[in-house]
Amino acid sequence: MRYAWTIVAVLLVAGCATKKGFEVPGQAFGCPIGDAKVSSMEDLVKLKVAMEGTRTTVVPTEMRCSKSGDLLKIDANLNNDSRSVKRISYKFRWIDREGMRAADEEAWKPLLMYENSNLVINTVSPTGKAADFRLILRSQE
Amino acid sequence: MNRPARMHRLAFPLLAALALAAGCAQEQTRYGDAKGVETVNNQFGSTDLQMIAESMTRSMLQAPVIVAGNLPVVTVQEVKNKTSEYIDTRAITDSIRSEMQKGGKVRFAVDAPGMNPQIDEIKRQQGEYYAKEHAVEKGQMVGAQYRLEGNITSIVKQVRDTKDVYYKVNLQLWNIRNGLLEWSDEKEIRKTTTRG
């Protein structure tokens, strides 16, 4: 009986030690991370976001993913904490399980962000072959 | 020297200088980025077409009839242009069809404009020059289960140095058998041009 209670206690502690968003191996906040070490939202954003061309001061602050059938759904929160309107463009790059391109390069999509604002951009992968992604940002100014 | 004569003497060197300047102003052609953001003017452009096609495709991929995984057969009908400018709406539906086809979740049946070439080819293969076992038989075409149609509208406002154009594209996927609307979505775009 004593040992049963010990086992229950160990299991409870193990359950509490799991951080929300990291329950599934290879995923963080629902987003695929492969073998990368991700322990926070900041790590996830750093892993998934790239800047191309002219860099922008708009920064992604949160990212969450889920599965819609075999398609990957992504929500990314962008933050403009400057006092001026920012114009950026963005696109998603889709990667398959082998690390190769899962779909054609997307077109750049223009976005206007008001001063001191947050905006959530969302998308769905174009094909079930897409197992991972990158969010690419650039300034339009 | 009188004035007309002086002007006459200046005319030739002036014309020669202008001709030289015009010759030096050479055109230069370079390839650009087909997927880049285009802001040449506020008329309907390539970026608008690309944004609409991508947005509509990604939305349609999540429609229950598509997600069901039965490879539904769709025919593309007209997207009406209700704006005041020329827009090739066929380009929008061609892009959507191309991306949906690559996604592998939908099949497309020949649409109305494509029927004549389709029938002509079938008739051609009924001729005596084709081996019957290698020719396409009549009466084998697959009918569509759903039809895709829509419209694009715009609201244009201009005052002094500012021109604002708002586009709205609406697409619908209708069940041909029972007339139910299976999916619908809209995409809005706003472009503003200011002078000075």
C-alpha cells in the first residue's frame, strides 16, 4: 500500500513537471520542432521565423499550430510596438518530412500594422506533405 | 545680327543637342520578382491576384466536402467582374484550380469554355484513322458534383490627392445535385494612392 502511494505521488509530480505546450515530443505549442531544443515561446519563434531583405521592427511574439486533417494550421501573432504604422510583407515556406520544399514558394503578402498593435496572421498548409514551416518577414519601407 | 537670324543659328545646335539626349536615354529591361509585392498603381494587379487565389484555396481546402477525402469533382464557372475596371477573372480561377489540383484533394471536370475543344477531340477520335481499342469512347465523361462561382466588386473613392480602392472577392461552392451551398468565403483588399 505504501509503495502504491509512492508510485501515485511520483506520477503526479511527473505530470505537473510537464510544461503546457510541450506534452507531445517533437512539438512545441502544437508546432513541429523536430530535434531542436525549444523550451519557451521565444525559442519557438526564433526557430520558425526568418527575415529576408530589409529587416522589419515588427516581431512575432507567439505562434501556435494545430492539425486540420492532414493540413497544418498556423496562427502567428505579430507585434508592432513602435509609434508609427509599419508596412511589411510575409510568406510561409513549407517543408516536408525529408526537409525539402513541400510546395512552391508563396507570393509575398503585404500587411499594414497600426502603431502599438498586434495582429494575428493565420494560414493552412497547401498540401498534406507539409510537415514543417518557416514564417518569412520583410519590411516594405 | 537681327533676331530671326540669331534664332535660326541657335535652332540647329539645339535640335542636335535634343536628339543626342534622346539617344542617350536608353531603355533597360530586367527580370523582376513574379511573387513580389506590386505597387505600380492602384488598379487590380498581380499581388491582388496571388493573394486572392492563395486565400481562397487555403479556405476551400478546409471545407467539409473537401476534408471528407472523397476527391470531389468540381467545375469552375464564371467569376463575375462587377468592378469598373478590366479584370481577367479567369486568371483568378485558373490560379485557384492549379493550387487545388496540386493539393491533391479535389478533381476538376471540364468547364463550359473547355467543352467545345473536349467534344471536338472526342469526335476526332471516332474517325476511321484511330484504332477503336485506343480511341476514347463517347459517353464516358465524368460530371461535376460541385460548381465554383463568384464575383469581384470594388468601391472607388477619390478626393483631391487621395484615391482609395476597395476590392471584395466572394467565391461559393455549390452542390449541383441538391443546390446546397457547401462553402463560401470572401477576401478584401484595400489600396490607397496619395499624391505628393
